[in-house]
Amino acid sequence: ALCGTIIEVPTMSGDKLTVNLQGEVVKPYTVKRFPGYGLPFPKEPTRKGDLLVAFDIKFPDRL
């Protein structure tokens, strides 16, 4: 979280979305939005909503 990382996020379709967070500090309760990777719209099933990923970061009490 402090040094950044590359993670794989499972999507609603069963695929994995690779997210590059290198060089970025991810703080607790950070939320990232990924347009087009969420659930399909009920009236337009070919369109998909956004996938929201909330990060639950736990830092150690000491190093």
C-alpha cells in the first residue's frame, strides 16, 4: 500500500482486471472506479456499469 503494487481484481464476468498501482500510495478506505466492468444495465444488457473496488488496508503497529 505504501510502495504501490500490481493487483488482479476479479470482474463480474469471471475475468481478471490487472490494476497497476505502482508509485501510488493506497490509503485505507480508498475506492477505485473501473468503468464498464460492473453489472449489466437491466434495460440495456450490452452496456455495463462501473466496478467499484474498496481497499481495506491494514498497516502494522510497528516495523
